[in-house]
Amino acid sequence: MERLIHQLNSIDPTSEHARYPVTAKGLPTLSNLEYLDVRQFHEALEGVLNFFDGLTDVLGEAYRFEAEMAAEYGDW
């Protein structure tokens, strides 16, 4: 995932190239990108989504566990 983040940052460091046809300075975006394999890009981002989805589940369970322990045992 770190490699993907670095690749995205190298292509779109200001996070505007993927959203707009020109930069705030009026320059064309993604002009140095020869091609984009949309299927591979989708699969890579799906992996990132799955990672964060799992992380959300883990953090939610940790929060619920902590709340349950606090309710059961107080400030021990």
C-alpha cells in the first residue's frame, strides 16, 4: 500500500490532477501520464479500501471493548 501511495503522490502531489482538467495555475493536469490501466488502478484501490474497511472494524471493536470494560469495571 505504501508503494501505491508513493506512486499516486508522484503523479498527483497536490490532489487536484485526478479531479480537474487544469491546475489552479491553469496548467493541464496529468499531462505527463502516458496511459492509465483503469482495471489495475481499480484493483489497487480496492485493496486500499479493503485495508481501511478492516481497520475500521478493528478500531470499532476496540472502542466497544473499551466501553464495555469501563461500564463493567469503572476506573479500577
